[in-house]
Amino acid sequence: MFKSASLKVVGASKLHCESCEQRVVRVLNALKGVERVRADASSQRIEILFDPGALATDAIVERLALLGYTTEPAERTAMDSEQVTPGQPR
């Protein structure tokens, strides 16, 4: 079963454009255990669907910090309550 995390970018470094979004998606998708990533510059949100047995939320936050983004938990969304099993259509 996958878990979802919704993070808000805070601080001086923000997601400014589509290139910023794509960079975050590319880097997080490279982490073992990540199933899906959405990054949105307009809302400064990053939503991640991942396998908690292979990856911890702290590791995601640390990777974003290496990219220069400070994050905090965001308000819950529909994706946060999504429960997906491997191989299940999304």
C-alpha cells in the first residue's frame, strides 16, 4: 500500500516556474519507492505518493532541502487520502 504526503514550500526559495516543477518531479521520481509526484508552482505544493516501506517522508524532505526548498506539511487534499495498491490503476 502506498502513502501520500503533501508538502508546502516555505521560505525564500520557491517553485517559480514549470522548470522548477519538472526538476522537483524528476529528482523525487528517482527515489526508490516513489510512485507519483505532483509539483505546483502556483500553490507552492508538492504531493508525493510513495511506498513507506522503501522510503520515509523525512528522506523526501531532506532531498527537497538539497534542492534548496524548505517544506512543511500542507493541508490535506484528495490525494492525501488516496489509498493505492501496487499495480492498481490511478
